[in-house]
Amino acid sequence: MKPNKKTYIYIGILFLISIIAYGFLISSFTITDIKMLLFWTILTIIVESLLIPLTNNSIGVSVGSAINLASIVVGGPLLGTTSSFLGLLFRCPNVPEYGYTHLFNTPYYVTVFNMSQSIIVTSVMGIIYIGTGGKIGEFFLPQTILIVILGTIFNTIIISGLMSLLNKQQFIKVWYSNIKGTFASSLAVGIIGIIIALAFIGYGYWAVLLFFGPLLLARYSFKLYIETRNLYLSTIQAFNSAMEAKDPYTSGHASRVESYAVKLAEAYGLSYEKIQNIKNAAILHDIGKIGINDNILNKATALTQKEYEDIRRHPSIGAEIISKVDFLKKISGIVRYHHERYDGKGYPDGLSGDDIPMEAYILSIADSYDAMTSDRPYRDALTREEALQEIINNAGTQFHPDIAEKFADILRERE
């Protein structure tokens, strides 16, 4: 994902902070053992080259923090920070769709961000370790645990700042989601870093290599988790493709509904997790049409009462399909209720008012707006203003009045 102007400014600020931080380290600490620097740098290069790409391949994760932690304890803040950013600089991970990436084929802003992040986080950890009483080459458990926790917090803050700018989402929600999802695993990797530091202090270089295996095992376990998560997302896309193949007139409908619904959810300040639920529900909201006869879906004339009753089954069919997939169960209600109405005259359950989840109200408006502004076999598309007027006219009956007003404001502001 190409950065916008704000993202470039953010990366530039991080770069300036990293220069100041590294300058402070150079003026305050020294590296007396080049062999030790080379050793920890090589280990960092190896671990960082085993980067685990996330879904969009634009951001990846590694277990390099264990090596960074150990190098700070045994070699000091300057050695730890230097080996950390040199490891990032010379790493060569294999990224799906791109192949092996390195310094010379990676966009400069990615390199600058990675280096700045590494210097800031590692230098802060090192300075806090020494500042709270830790000594270079000696192990102090309270200080080490402290920098594991603070290092995780600082790291997620910096990454969340970038992600919130790239995805135009509220920082606090992105950060909360990241810290909630990574804190436990970061502590586990930190424990391995503590073991590696103790091994080096007690037995030297060969002992570190002995404990390098568990670190790679932790990396492999996390890789399996990421691959499983990506498989889930691929399943969602496969469901969406199956639905669009069933009803060609809805091709692109789900992605447009997703876009409208996410913007509306963000405007309401919903949590990052709820926004992701709405996003997935929008993609799958019409999956129940798989169970509806093709002749009904593609009929160019008005539906009979029986046909209309049949097509009204698709929310409950979709919810039933989704509820059988463990990782999608939490969005089954959104899919089931996206044709319910504020006045209780919707389907399939005739819910009304606050009995309908806000996520379903948001999806309902996004779905209705795109349906009205799209050509269908039985009618031409409405203009944007005509569709918005229909939504306003039906606020308080079909649609939640506050959400309908907010949606109209958002689209008119965009215009």
C-alpha cells in the first residue's frame, strides 16, 4: 500500500527521532567487542530473514525481539541497537508474490520506517534497562521484564501509527487491537530472549546457539497461526466469489457495500474489532442467495408473492451457513438481521428498535444504498441524490434515523 502525505510525514518524524536516539547512544555508550557485535548481528539477520508476512504482505512480524533483548543485556544499549538495525538492513526474507526482498529492491520508505522503528524501540529498551539499575553483561530480572513489556508497547504504538494512517482508522482502536493480539506472544518471545541472555552470560556463544532452536520453533508456531488466519480470509473471499457467480448482477456489490459500511462504522467510532466484523459481514451478507433459485434471482419482472417469500429466506440461510464456520460465528447475527427494519416490519424475525444490532443497521443502509444506485434486471439505477433522499424519507421506519442521517452526511461530504 503506497503511503499518503501524512504517512511520509510520520515516517520522517520517526527518522528524526531515531537519529537523535542513536546519537545519544553513541555519546553515552561504547562497543568494546566487535566479535560480539558481529555475532548478534548475524543472529538478527537470520531471524529477520525468517519474517512472517501478514495478509497484505506490506507488514510482517518476526521473533527478532528475543535477540534484541538478549543483545541489550549482554552488550549494552549501543550494541543491541546497532545489531538490531544492521540485522534489519541486511535481512533477505522470502515474501509471497514478491520473492526474496532485500535492501536494493525494497521501497526506501519501508527501509527508513523499519530502521527508525528498530532504533527507537531498541534504544528506549536499552536506556530504560541501564537507567533502572541494570548493568551490561549482568542479568537483572525485574529490569529485563520491564523492558520486555515496554518494548512491546512502544513497538505496537509505532506500528499502529503507521497502520492507522495507511488504513485511515482511529489510532487507539488499531493499537488496542494490536496490543491485545500480540502482547501474550511478545511476552513468550521475551522469555526466550531472557533464556538466551542467561545462556550467553553463563556459558558463552555456543550456549546461545543451543537455545536458538526454541526461538525458531516459536517462529514456526506463529507462522502456522498467521497461515491459518490467512486461510480464514481466503475462505471469506471464496464464499463471496461463489455468491457472485450465482447472481452475476451483484458482481462488485459486496465490495461496494463493504466500503460504505466501513466508512459509516468508522464515522460512528466503533471499535476496530467491530469494524472488522462489519467488513466481513458486508462481504458475506448475500451468501444465503446460494440457496435461492436462479430464476428468481435473475427474474426481469416483478416477483410473485411466493417468489418474494422465497427470496426473503436468504438472510436466515446465510446466517445458518456462516454459523457453521467457527471463525465466522460472531458475524452470523449481522448477516441474519441486515434486512430487519427499525419499525419492526423487516425480516426474517421482525425485530425493531434497539433489538437490532447497530452493525446490522449499518450494513442495511450500505446494502440498500448500493442496491438503489445499481442497475437491476427490473429497473434502472437511481442517482446518488435520489438514493440518499429515499434513505432520508425512510429514516425512522426502514432505517435507524441517526444512522441514516450520518450516512447521508458522509456521502455528501465526500461529494
